[in-house]
Amino acid sequence: MTQKLIELPLKKILIRSTNWIGDAIMTTPAVRSIKENFPDAEVTMLALPWMADVFSASPYVDRILSYDKKGNHHGLRGMMRLSQQLHDCGFDAAILLQNAFEAAFITFLARIPVRAGYKRDGRSLLLSHRVKIRQETRKLHQVFYYQRLLEELGLTCGSNELFLQLPEKEKEWAIKYREKFDSNMVIGINPGAAYGPAKCWPVEKYGELAAYLHKETGAQFLVFGTEADIRTGDEIAGYSSKNIDNMAGKTSLAQAMSLIDICDVFVTNDSGLMHVAAALHKPLVAIFGSTDPVATGPFSENALVLQKKMSCQPCLKQECSKGHFRCMHDITVSDVAESILQLTGLTS
């Protein structure tokens, strides 16, 4: 029988991060568990460059290594270069929170003696410590998916609460930014999602929501997103231009997370920033269409999920295969506005 990780004298541990913001946020309880089980070990996070901000201020991560797939680590030659770099670091163990074959292959090439992760994606022979995914784990929220991996490896897992610590520089910047608003109420709007339009509530509904809530409560709004969401943000701002700041494509991830922290409530599709808001304990209204809130919903007691149940849900598709997109169109502006008022106690 393979020796449990907790029985090993590990001093240098590599964690392979997931590649998406939301997934990374959902791994934060597991990252904390690793550090709590090995308090004297140096814990290094291997992450894509744009993911570093999730862990840069975390007390449970001592060091971050960048996996620059578009630059220094591009292609097979770059992967070999990264593997040599990891080998030179002298890691005792690699815990693979990312599921991909590539994650196991790189640590195998790096000759890290302990390589632990879920037995999936054809990587079983590359792992020294293989964990089979239990059927009951597949039915749980993703937070438990990562914690169960560690439990199977012999670690003790404590709190399942999400954890996100923001860099002080960006926190101070966001607090100062908040001072520009006349209103006592700032509402964040996140109209985008990385996995296609089937996860997105129609943009005109976000615009109508902002106009309505400003009229009823005097709230002002911040629109979040990447460069791909700039046009969407401009369209939303057009509904009430004096009261809506379109910040899409204008911030780093750390700045965006810090701006979420100064919002009084956050309205969002199923997205990475939804999980950021949950980790920051912000009042949160999450609008779900094609995806499953049981598995990837906001892991927070301060959140409301809006979803119109349909026989085709969750389809997990990028676009509506039925052509009607009713799962999103049937969620009205009134539905979302009432949820915000219920969650925050706002009154007109």
C-alpha cells in the first residue's frame, strides 16, 4: 500500500494550481489544508501568470512560480525547460490540484519523487500517489472535490471556507476609488463568463437592472470584465452613463478583486469573479443558466442563486442547443432586483 503523504518528511512541496480563476478560488481551502498539515514545509504554487494574484498575498503559499505557456515555457521545449527548473528546486512532492495529463507529465519529467493527484486523464502511470474519484465526490461542490483528494492522501482537512487575502496596495487603491462615488451603495455587475454565451444573462437586462436600481435606491455601479467584455460594459453603461463605471479591461485581477471588495453587493453570471465575491463574503446574486450550481455555485451563505429549472439543465454547453435560451431569458429584471433587495435590505 502506498504510504500516506502525511507520513512523509516533506520539506518542499509544489502545488499545481488550476487554470481558471473560479477553480483556483475553490481550491483555497485545500491549499490551506496542505499548509496546515505541513506547517514547516515551503509551499510553492505553480500557476499561469494571470492566476498568481489569487495566491500572491496568501499566508499559506510561500512562493509562486509562473508557468508561462505563451512565453518561456511554450511548446515541448518550454515544457522541458520548466521541468528542469522544477527539478533544480528540489521539491519532495507535487500535489496536483489541476486534473490535466500535462500537470503529471511535467512533474514526472522533473523527477519529483512524490507526485499525487486524482487518477484520471490517462495520467495514472505518471503518479506515485493515485487517488480514484469516488462517485459520491462527483455529486458534491468542487470545494469538496479538492479536499477529498487530500483526505485520501492521508491529510487532515479543516475548514471548507473559501480564503482570499488581497494585496495591500490594491486594497488601498480600491478604497480610494470608492471615494469618487456620491452614493452610499455601490453595486458590482459582472456580465461576462469565460465559457461562452450560454452562461450569460442578456446584456440589456443588466442595463435595465442598473437603471431600475439607481432609480429605486440611488445606487451606483461598477461593471467588471476582461477586454472581451468592454463593448458589453459600454452597452450597460449606456442605460445610465452618469451612474455606471465600465471597468472591463481596465484592471489587473488583483485590482478587480479589490474593487469587488468595496462593492456592497455583486450581481454576476456563473464565473470566476462570482467565486471571488463569495470568497470575500460579499452579498451576491448569481444568475445560472447552462451550468450546475450544486457543483460550481457560489460557496457562500451570503449568496442567492437564480435559476429557471428546465429539463435540459444543466447542459454545460457554450451555446443553447435548443435555440431559445429560455433558461436565461426567463429570468426577469424584477427577479434579480427583488433578490438584491432581499439579500441586502435595500429600500427605495
